[in-house]
Amino acid sequence: MSNTLSAKRINFSNENKLSLSFLVLIIILVYIIRSKFSMIPFERDEGAYGYYGKLLLEGKIPYKDFYEQKFPGNFYFFALMVSLFGDTVKGLHLGFTYLNIITIVFIYFTAKKLFSPTSGVISAITFAIVSLTPNLSGFTIQSEHGVAFFSSLGFLLYAYANSVKKWYMYLFMGVAFSCAFMVKTSGMFLVLWGGLILIINFFFDKQKKYIDLFKTIGFYSAGVFSVIGILFLIIYLKGAFHEMLFWTFEIPKNYVSKVPFEEGKKYFGYTKDAILMNYKFLWYHAILAVGLIFIKSINFKTKLFALTLAFFSSMMIVPGFYFYGHYWIQLIPGLSILAGLSFHCIISLFKSFKLDSPYIKYIYLSLFCILTYSHLNKLSAYYFHPNYERILRSVYGNNPFPESMEVANWINANSKPEDEIVLMGSEPQVYFYTKKHCPSRHAYFAAIVDNIPQHKEWQREFVKDVEKAKPKYFVFYNHGISLFVQPNTDKYVFDWANKYLTDYYQIVGIVDMVPGVHATYAWREQLNGFKTQAQEQIYIYERKADILNK
């Protein structure tokens, strides 16, 4: 008997050592790959979040001095990232690289605790690779990466609370899921999952005491509401609580029912096909767990865990029926844990057939790694030699994201720190790149040309702010997606801009964006005789020297 126990300890110890070695290799690989994307330009949401985080650190008030349809956790999360890693593109990409690596570690230890060390490796590899998928914006600093980080921490705390059963585990589990909710509203589904899975677990306890259930849910709820309460209290003390309710509850009503269900199904199909392309093995392997849990050797508690995790994780991409690629980042932690469960179920199946050799798990892991290596080799150009413009075009079409960084670079080279700029176009990343402030709280231009009752008032507010600031540079995006003008909206701001630019500004740069072709840039003297060919351009205006201060 003692020899058998000793052998099991040795095998367990060897598996742990091997799995930790794999984890280190995964971390190194992810760091190498993500460092290749350290200067890839931001898309507009990334730029907005980075810019708002910077404004928050400067003492600006959320929902008053700037706004977004997100809860305050989003702003404070990005403010933390900016404070830790700086207000540069490279700095934030580095910060999110570390964030991604820590998330991988959380996923590994979660699956290890719930299933086995080798399951932890399978889950860690799944998250590491799938979270880099280009068509779900894996290379970005989207807020969904923050949701993935906090939700993974919540899963880890659940895994340990499941065995330790300490009150503080449930408390911090609630804190983690609530942070995910405060970063992005869809995190609400994980808050619900956390409460439900604790109730489910209670009914599988051999010694059930309902007082323990009330305590468990009480501590979990205390964790959830403490985060919400603290953030709401901060906003209240800043005098912006009413404004927060307007932007996070009233405005979203305009978008929730905007996409019909049938149209949403089409969006889901398009996005799903784009995301799964080249990544099918990793997705199918993880999803396989939902079928494998019904084998006889898997207990009913694990079955419910898998089904609820799959359902609530999937629900995170559903609200609004938009199914944008970056929404899918949020479900990868759940997907990755299911990948570890797939391994656990298959090994259990082998054991049920009396095939319980310890070598089976290593053969399985080897095959999984070979397929992963094959995937990395097939997409080596993307992972190890990324062409930024080609990637951005592939993922975001003809959106002016590469061009916005070039425009910002030119402004930086031709302006003083005190010079101000303004954009007509929804590219707030330019404010981040140039370290300059939008003279108005309406840095996201699309809001003032949207079908919102207040948009007429906002247009006039924007005009007054710009006229008061007299910015040196005025950047106009003649680009349908960037302007995003909705039908039947007021054209006041455009009529004003035509006259204002004619009276006070002169063109100093044009970016001609021909679809499928590298954009053409013309600056100052190069504008003589320059003719545009595309339907979409970026115009850079400079305030006339003789009326600079008028």
C-alpha cells in the first residue's frame, strides 16, 4: 500500500513539474508574440479608453468632462493601466501583454485545481492562442481583455473556494466578477453565474446547512455590491451620478433593440466564421466538453458546472445582437476552462475502459502541442512578422486606423505642446497619440450626429467649445464610418465647419484613402496639383497665421 501511494505521489509530482514547465514556455511564447504588436495603431475604442483613462488621471470627471456608455470601472481600469505603463501606444500594449500573461496563469491554476495539472496546460494553451485571434481583436488593448482578466480571477477564486470554503474566498470571488461587470456591462452574466454555481454546489454538499448557503451567498453578494457601491459613491461625490445614469442607462436604450433578431443571426454567422477560421481545432476541442460531460464517469456536479459556464460565457456576446469580434474575447476564459475539461473527460473515458496508463495523458498533450505548433507555423507571418496595415485592413476594412497614427505623427512633428487640435470624426486615438486634449467633451464625434434627442444641443455645444479654444489644427475625416452620420440628424455642425474652416484655416495635408491600396499622403508644398482619387480622405487644416489668436 505504501509503495502504491509513493508511486502516485511521484507521478503527481512529475505531472506538476512538467505542467509548470509548459506554463513557463507558454508565457515566454506569448510575450514574444505580443511584443511584435507593441506599436500597432489603436482602433477608435482603444484610443477612446486610453484617452479617457489619461483624462481621469488628470482630474477630469467621468460623464461630465468626457463620457462613454460604460460603467466607471472601465475608466478606472484604463486609468490604472495608463498610470502603470504610461500614456504611449507601446506602454499600453506592454501593459496588456502582462495582463494577458497573468490571465493565462489564472486560467492554468483554475483548470489545474478543478481537474488536473495537464488540464491546466491545455486550458492555458487554448487561452494563449485563441486570445490572439486577429478577427476578435486579440492584438488590441480592448476593454474586453480587462473583462477576461477579472473573470479569470473569479474562476480561480471559485476553484479554490470550492475546496477551502472560506468566507473571504466567496467575498473576493464576488469582487472579481463585479470588477468584470464594472469594466463592461456584459460581465453581469458572470456575476449571475457565480451566484448560481455556488447555489448548485451547496445542494451537492453531503452536510447541507441552509445557514451556510445564506452566508456563502451573503459574502459573495457583499463582494459584488462593494465594488459597485464604491465606484458609484466616487461618481456621486464627484457630482456626476445623474450624468452616469443618463449615459449608462438612458442612452443604451437607443441601441439595445436597434438590430433585429434575424439581422443579428447574420452578424453572428459572419463573425463566427471569421473568428474560427484557422482556429477551429482549438474551439472544437473546447466545445467538445459540452458533449463529453454526459459520459457516465463524469459526475452530475461537473455536468452542471460545464453547462452553466458554457451558457453564461456565451451570453456575454449576445446583448444588442451586434456580435462584434472583440466581444468574443470575454468568453475565451470560459472556453479555455472547457478545453481543460475536454481533456479531463477523455482521460476519464479511457479509464472507464481500463486504459489508465499515465502515458495516455502525455500522448494526448503531445498531440495537442503538435497541432498547436502546426497552427503557429501556418500563421507564423501574423504571429512573428506582423504587417500592421495589412492586419488592420483585414480586421477593420478601410477604417482610418493606420492613417490616424500617421496624421498624429505629423502633428507631433509640427506643433508645440501647448497647441490644440480638434477632430471631426470618431478617432479619439489621435488625442491620445498627440497627448493633446479635445477642446470639447465630445471627443467621440459620432455621438453628436446620432439619432439621440440631445444631439442638436450637443452639436452647438461642440461648436462653442471649438470656437473658444481656437485650435491650431483641425482634422476633418471625410469618411463615412468615422463620421457615422445617422439619417435625419441635424447638419448644423457641418454647415458651421464649412464656413469656419474657410474663414480661419488653410489645408496643410490630405490623406487619400483608396480601398485596397496604401493611402497617399500629401503635405504642404506637395498639395500643389495634388488630386484625390478616393471617395474617402482625411483633411488636415492649420489655423491661418494672421488670425491665429483672433
